[in-house]
Amino acid sequence: MRHVLLLALFSVVAGCGGSDGPELADVTGTVTLDGKPLARASIRFVPEAAGGSPSYGSTTEDGEYQLLFSAEKSGAMIGRHRVEIEMLEPEFDQEGKIVGEKPPVLPAKYRNGTELSADVKSGSNTIPFQLSSK
């Protein structure tokens, strides 16, 4: 839930201002963990260039994601990015039990201080991530 709120806040702040902005490119892909689609994960592309703004997304049940730069703009800035992937908070029913399967714990190497990176080029980008629980 914290990531959803941060994304909403970021979208409002980033959405303020004119239509000018950095050059963006569409970014989609699939995230897998040990060969299986990783559902309910947040993904963040952080530009390595100074002053760049990150893009965010979350995975579907099929592990697919699409990045958003702001509430009005999809995509990510052109260039090299550090990529961070974390699990979203699980959903709970009225009795406080987790709905569906318990989410996996991702190794720290995929979260803050990650070893993942990606190059975003002009046009449409499909960038998959094949993660390992080890």
C-alpha cells in the first residue's frame, strides 16, 4: 500500500507543470522469479543521469508491467537506469488473512542498492527481468 500511495503522490507532483519535459520512451516487460511470473511487485527505473526523475509500475498476475512517468505520461526517460523491484504489500481479507498466496521475499540485490539496470532507448522498449530467489 505504501508504494501505491507513493506512486499516487509522485504522479500528482510530477503531473504539475507544463507539457514540456524530458524525452520519454514506452517501457514494458515481464518479471519472473525462478522462471514463474512475479505478480504484485513494484518496479522503479531510476535514471543514472543527474536530475532525472524515476518511472514506476507494478506487475500484473502474469508478471507484466508498464512504466508510468506521471499520471498523464507513460514511459521512462531515455538513458541508463538503476532498476529496483520490491513486492507490494499483500492483500488481506476482513479477518486479517492474506488473500491468495503469501508473496515471495525477494533478495536484497533486487531492491534498494540493486544490481539491476536497463537502457531505455527512443521508441518502444520491452525489458524483461528474470530474477532468482537465490
